[in-house]
Amino acid sequence: EGHAWLHYDSTHHAYALEVNSQRVWDYAGGGYVHRLAANDVDGKMTELPEPEPHDAEAKAAKKPESVVNEFNRLLSSQLDAQRQFFDERIAREREAQGAITELAAARLRERQASVESARGAITAEIAKDRQIRKEIAEALAAEQLARRQQSALEQVNKKL
């Protein structure tokens, strides 16, 4: 048994690509999935000739193979439709995620502006606090001076 058959038998991967002919073999269906291959000359897709059956048994097997081919075409079209559906769904999800991200970014910018505004207000309040503390210190120093002067005047008055 060949490597590809052993792989199919162990993993149930039903399709294998023949490297030389570029045909896809269906192990489950026992036939080729399609009859198209890339032309070696220009790379365009060309239909491969179907091998001629040599005996009556091979001719009888050709009819189920056509059913398998029809099934494979139907399966392929359904898979393409599903891929398109999910690609569109992913695109919508990405678009929605982009909108959510933009909204979050806008909210972040608003909050950052609010924080900066609060920082500015706090800085201004700190400056006012320092000014008030300075004025209080000056007032206390002036009060102490006034009390010393008052005490000195009271002593002069007692002496008079």
C-alpha cells in the first residue's frame, strides 16, 4: 500500500493530489474529483481526457463515478457558498469590531482630555494654596511684629 492510502486510512482525509498530473483523487469515492488541470505551457485550466475503460467492469464503474462527480460538484458549490457566507460574516464582524474600537478610542480621548483638565485644575488649586499659605505666613509675621511693637509701646507708656 502506498503512502497516500496509508494516510487516508489513518486520518480519513479523502483527497490526494497527484503531483505529476495535478489531479485530485477521492479515496472515499474511488475516482478523480475533477478533470481540470493546469496546462504546463501557459498555466491555463484545461480539461483532461478521461481514461478509456478497457473492460465491461470498468464501463459499469463509470456510471457511479459520474454520480460521484456530480456529488463532488454539488459539494464544491456548497462549500464555495459557505466560504462566501462566512467571509461576508467575518467582514461584518471586523467592521463592527472596527466601530467598537473607534468608539472606545473616542471615549479614551475624552477621558484623557478630562484627566488633563483635572490636572490643570489641580495645578491651579495647588498654586492658589501656596499663595494662601504664603499670605498666611506673611500675616502671622506681621501679627508677631505688631504684638512686639504693641508690647514695646506698652512698656514705654508704663515708663511715662
